[in-house]
Amino acid sequence: MNRAASEVRTAARRGQLSRVSALNVQDFLRVASASWEVDQAASIDVRSHGSRSPSGGIGVEDICSIPMASSSSLLFDYLISILPPGLLALTLLLAIPRTLVAARLGVHILFFIFARDAMSPAGFWQLGPGSMRLAAPTPVLFALAGMSAVLFTSVAWLEHLTWWRGVRPAASVLYGVLGALVITGVAAALKTALGLSSLPKPDAALLGPILVFALLGNAYEELLFRGMLQQRLRQHMAPMRAVVVAAVLFSLCHVWLAVIVTRVGLPVLVFTLIEGLVAGLVYQRAGLPAAALTHGLAIAALASGLY
């Protein structure tokens, strides 16, 4: 058995996944399955940590049903990693006058980029040329979703954003769903045309946590890029130009993630550009809740392996 398999078995015995978080989901599944077949005595107790997959190996549910202590450790390590930039960002926001809107917005976006990109080395997700999968345990996904909701509320309060004014719930849902369908349809067509590969699909039990994380996590992102950036650009240019400029900047803010962190490259930038354009148009038509719904559902479709 190779070294990776040994690491998986050791981490499984101790109920800790952080030591092998660098393994991607596909490698983890392959090695864990091999480990199960070669050495059942060293495998995860399926009765305690989830159900066995139809193939007899360890399914995605087993990986994500990690003991709460291990989930807390993963989350704690992540929070420690983003604490220094968080404190720096807060210091800057307290020091920069509210009249310097662009500078304050830049601080918010820089912190968001760091917090988002830190999720990759933490092992919370994996990006491939044609897909994305969330690899964090279910408790961590819920905790991250809650953190995003807190950040959304805090930023809106700190910057005196009245994003709810003029919101029409029915229109928000309609345009939000339509926008997600457009993004998903275009992305799926491009993936098929280019023959991009997919990562293994997550277990059905994870679809709920994925949806919650996608909706709340991307609501915070939409607040920054549509509710603040695009809205600010509209004061200096035509609405449609603001949509395009905000979308390009949105994609540009994924360059580090695409080129350095994950090395997936162009597919990430193309997808985020499409996502930014559609979300911007939805925001222009129906407001922030609709744009957040579009973004969240599109990411949920991608992460759940719908295409």
C-alpha cells in the first residue's frame, strides 16, 4: 500500500481529516476505496460514520460524516489562517473615512478574496477544469454558511446599505432562478463542447448542505460585487457598462484562485465572467436578492455535479 493510503488509514483511525486535506477528492476516494479492500481492519467504521457506497468502497458521505471534533479542528485552523487579514481589514475600515467609498470597498473585496482562497489549502473544496466539489464536512459547510451570513449582515450595517428597498419577492425568485438556468445552460454547453472532465459526484445526502452553503456564501459575494461595486459604477457610467465592468472585475478577482491556488486557469475565469454578467443583469432588473439567488443556485448546480 502506498504512502497516501497509509495516511488515509491513520487519519481515519484518529477521526481527523486535516492531515490529509491536501489530497483532492478524487484521489481521496480512490485511495480510501483501495484501503477498504486491502485492509478492512484499518478502515472507517461504516456503521459509525456513514453508509457504504454501492461499489463496496467508502462513499462521499463517509468522508464528510467526520466526527464533530475533527470538523471543529478543521474550522479552527481555517479561522486562525484568516484572522490576521481580518484584523488588518477591520483596522483599515475603522481608519478610512466613510466618504472614501472606493477605498473601503477595496478593503472588503481584498479580505473576501483572501478568505475565499484560503478555503482551497484548507481542503474545503476542489476545482477542476469542468467542475467544482465541496470537500468540507457537513458541519463545516453549515458553519461557513453561517459565517457568510454574519459577514453579509455586518458589511451591510457597517456601510449603511439599504439593499432591501424596492425588492419584490416574486420577481426576485423568478429572475434569480432564470439567471441560474442561463449560467448553468451556458456552462454545461461549453463544458460539453470543450470535452472538460468532471470530478466524482457528491453523495445525495450532501446536496442540502451544498445548497445552504452556496446560497449564503454567495450572497455575501454578491453584496460586494453587485450591491456595492456595480451600484457604485452606475453613478459614473451607463447601467449596462457598469454591468460589464463589474463582471470583468469580478472575474479578475478570481485570477489568483484560478492561476496560482488551483492552477485550473482559463475555465475558472470564463465561468466567473459568465456568472458575473448574468448576475449583473439580474441585479439590474430585480435587485440584490435575485442576483444572490442566481449566483447561489448556479454554484449549487456546479458543486452538486448536475452537469
